[in-house]
Amino acid sequence: MGANTVENSSSIEKETNGANEDLARGHDPAEERYSATKDSFTIGEVVERLRPEFPTLSVSKIRYLERRRLINLTRTRGGYRLFSSQDIELLRYILTLQDKEYLPLKVIKKRIEGGGAFAAGDSAGDLSRVLEDRTYTREELADTLESEMRFIEELISVGVIGRSGELTQRDAEIARMALEMAQYSIQPRHLRGIMAAVDREAALFKQVVNPELRSGDEGRVAEAMNKARHLATVDSRMKELMMANVIDTFVP
């Protein structure tokens, strides 16, 4: 793994041999894990430091962000990346906007180039109000999730996302979770049954609140919507507990 980061051709053979020894032991090369000074950190150390906040963070993802020129790192004489404390804060800022606010990388890059703050404590959560009405093209959503366009199109075709005619912030979160399920071989087509069950339950809730919805009174309509959302919350929690009971029966 570490050998791939070496651009200095005179040291390729030496670094590759070291990397192979480390890979045989099941971890990153030593130079990727330990920094030379207290003021700099290697890519392996940065992954270990930030992974509690971003569980899917990997060395390859950081390299990808560097290739896209969102971060600009210094290198050792052997070609290994070194991060300053400021580099780490910038990376944390990028990951927060990408993984939790679902901004496309090109938007994040423009924000950084425009002088956007990224100091510790600069919460991307403050951005959530602005992003509530954000919409995506299929290409933007695929880029944000680092997924294939085909995956997004399959989710749309089975009705899991894009039901309003647009791809919204909520759709981005659904797609992210669908992508996580795909890691366990649960593909978009398998979600068709889940979506059908959701439609049936939503129809039941609508029956309950339909008199208020049809009343024409804004206050009663608002109350009906709140009631429907509450029913959805209770339903979600109940299904979580019921699923836990079923999973407990997996082991004889």
C-alpha cells in the first residue's frame, strides 16, 4: 500500500520491499503509520485519528481527495505524505461537508478556494438549514457518494429515491444507506419490497389523518402532518424492536 505513494523513482525498490513486508503482516507500511516529528502526521496516523468521526475513512479516500486537489500535502524525501495540524482540520472540514452534508466535491473545492473557514469548531451543521432544500442531479449525487451512476439510476427506477421528481437532501441520505447495504450484497432491486411496505404503512397513516387533511383548515392540516410524522416515528421504533426480536432467533 505504502509503495503506491512513492514518486521518487530512485527509492521505489527499497520502499516497495518494505511495504511488502508490512503488508504481509496485515498493516500499512511503517512510514505511513509513524510521523518523524510532533508537528507532522502521516496518512496512516490521520486515518486513525479521524476514523472515530468518519468510520468509512480510508487511506485511499484521502489519496483521492488529494488527486482532486482539495488538499495539498508536503512530502518526505522518500515521497511519503505529511499532514500538518491545519491539513487535518481542512480534511475534517471536507469530510464533514461531504459525508454529513452531502456536498459534491466541486462545491466543496469552490468553498475552500473562496476562503471558507475550516477551523476546528466550524460546524457544518450550521449549513444544514441552507441545504434542506438542496437538490442534486444524478451525476452530482453519484459524485457525492462516490458511487456508479448505475446505482443511482437503479434506486430511482425501483422508487426508493426521486419520488418527488427531484433528488433531494433526504434522497441523498437514503442513497447513502442503500450504498452501505450494497456492501452486504443487498442491491437496489432488493429494496423494492421495503418500499412497498412503506407505501402500505403510509396509506394507513393517511387514512387516520385524512379528515384533517381534507378540512381545508391550515391549523388542522398542520396538526395532521405532525400526527402522521409521530406515527411514522413510533412505527420505525416498533419495527426496530420487532426486527431485533427476529434476529435474536437466528442462533439456534
